[in-house]
Amino acid sequence: MESWIFLAVILLIAALGKNESLLIASGVIMALKLLWHFLPQIEKFFELLSAKGINWGVTLISITILVPIATGRIGLKDLVNAFRSPIGWIAIICGIFVAVLSARGVNLIAQSPEVTVALVLGTIIGVVVLKGVAAGPVIAAGMTYFLFSCFQFFFK
């Protein structure tokens, strides 16, 4: 019952905040949860989604990012130009930094369930209140790892 209330609150917040992605995500999860009562094998899908969902999401985002290359809107000239501008170098460095942090964040999520709950809450607040985009739980986990490591370094 607690999970239904939690999901309903997220659904309500998403609706009030007019966040379509979170509304769809919470609605789909609630529908799957409802089906679970009639089709217990959905539990295996939940386990699979929990274990592989982030990887699938990253793959889908990667495919989306590669579409302009496939369509020819972005070419080798653009890649070369990235190395010629300060914003290009900053983007490259940030991409490397975020990739490394995200790897650490995935490990942190696996080891600390309370971090997952806090990240979900922070993401919901960021999306609904600050009109952000819910593309960053793994990045947020990586930043959490980094900041907590700094905290431990200075205060241990």
C-alpha cells in the first residue's frame, strides 16, 4: 500500500508540475504494478527493468544523440571545430567528467538504497519546481559520489 501512495504522490506532483515525462513514467509503473496482481510474471520484468533500465535509457539517449550524425546534420567538420573553440574543449572535458562520475554514481546507487530515494526526490523537485529535465539521476549519483568523497577527504 505504501508504494501505491508514494507513486500516486509522484503522479500528482508530475501532473501539477505539468511534467509529461514523469507523468508517463509514474503512470506506466502504476499500470505495470496493477497488472502484477493479475500477472505475477511481471515481477520478472520489474527485476529486469531495475537491473537493466538505466543501461537501456543511456542506450536510447545515445541513439538519439547519434541521429544528427546519421542524417548528416553533424559531420567531421563539426568535430574538428569542437577542438578549435573554448566551448568545445569545455564540452569535451565535461563529457569525460560526467561519464566518469556517472560510472561511480551507478556503483553508489547499487550500494546505498537511501541514495536512490534521495536522488528521486531531488530529481522530482528539480523537474517540477525548477522546470529541469529528469535526465540526470545517474549524473546526480556521480556528483553525489564526488561531493561525498570530497566531504570525507576534508572531514575524516
